[in-house]
Amino acid sequence: MTANPDPLELLGLAQKAAHEAGRLVRSAPIHSLAMTTKSSPTDLVSEMDRASEKLILEIILSARPDDGLIGEEGTSKPSQSGLSWLVDPIDGTANYLRGLPNYSISIAAVNEEGTIVGVVYDPTLDETFTAIHRHGAALNGNPITCSTTSLAEAIIGTGFSYSSVQRAHQAEVLITLLPAIGDIRRPGSAAVSLCWVACGRLDAFFETGLKPWDFAAGTLIALEAGADIRGAEMDRTHRDLVVASAPSITAGLCRILG
Ligand code: IPD
């Protein structure tokens, strides 16, 4: 079944959930939060990641009880409506837990055709990035577009895996890439980085090993801002590398990334 709800209503609901979760996580005394690790000693999850996911789930499912919801911290509710939500309750947990800026709440609504709406909220800058499929992207309500830079001048964001084996491969890619571009950034939230491509702060972003809740909202926002997107298919049959790039540098960047 394909769900055809009003995208504006979905967007409003996603924004409400993201803003309430943002208020919750900002209010927490981060130095006294209980923490555990997941895939590696640096892959942290705090009680606030779980509390944020629970709050988002309550807000979304009380409005749309038949929808599915998949969250980074373990929520997996099947959809009865044809529509599902992909939720990262804190993308950039390592930044958050160190009191560094640059983390986000990322929420996407998807049906069998793809992502319909995406919201990424950065509570530290009070920035809300939004997009509706085929209706453009916005930052705090104002339309945004990606850059038109050349590869030699491009500032490109990336991220690194929690697995040290994967990191060794990621480091090798940088050896070829760095001499060909302006510079590199590792912001720490894939969702925010994708939105920074959308508004031209970064000229591209790429990372291997991302999960759908990391990239679903951000890739729609970048796409709707005019960026080229590779590797963001929900079934991940294509390949493990997600790339969002300004069209002016896509060909050159993809030649290097392979
Ligand atoms: C992580 C961030 C980071 C990226 C990692 C992600 P999390 O998400 O997006 O920038 O490099 O691959 O897992 O774990 O903080 O939700």
C-alpha cells in the first residue's frame, strides 16, 4: 500500500517532534548522564538518546498510530498505513556528550517510493532544515541551495566509522582526495553535514557505513536544495557509500571516490 498523506502535515509533525526532542536534550545535565557503548568503545549511547527517541515516538504515534517507526536506539514498529518514520534521536552523540556543538535530531517520513519529508534540527544553533519531496528545501523557513564551487576549492565533509578496520580504508581515501580539493571537515553529525551541503556551507559530504536514520532526512534536504545524491537507497542494495555533492563537483569527486 502507498501512503498519500498531506506532506505539509507530516512536516509539521516532524518539526514538532524534533523541536520538543531538541528542548529535552538541551535541558539535560550532560556530565551526569548514564552511558553505555554499542559497536565499539567510542560508539556511545546515553540515557538522553533513549529519552529523545521515546519522546519522538510518543509525539508521532499519538498523531499517526498506524505508521511504522524505526529508531537508532532500537524502536522497530511495523507500518500498517504504508508510511514509516526513520528517527535518529541524537545524531552526533559523541559531540553532544562532550558539550561540543553540532549534533541534531533527524526525522524522515518514508513510503515505498522513498522519502517524502525530512527534518534535521540542530538545537545548538537553533537551525531547522526541512524538505518536502519535489518542493525544495529550507533553513528556518528560508529556501536554500547548494554551492557552485570547483573541486580544487571545495570544502568537503566526511565522517569515520566506529570500526577501526573501516577507518583504515577511510584514511586511504583521504590520501588521494586531499591533494585534489580545497579542504576537509569532519563535523560529527552526518545529518547536519548533509544539510550543510544543502545550504552551501560544505560543497559535498560523503561517508561509508551510514544507517538510514543517519541519512534519510539529510539526503532529501540536500537533493531538494539541488545537490546530487548517490547511495541513499533505503534497501542499500547499491553500495555502502553515501555522497551528496554540488553538481559542479560531482563528476570529479566521484572519479576519486570510485
Ligand atoms: C554518527 C554521526 C557521525 C558519523 C557516524 C554516525 P550517531 O551518528 O552521524 O558523524 O560519522 O557514522 O554513526 O552515532 O552519533 O547517531
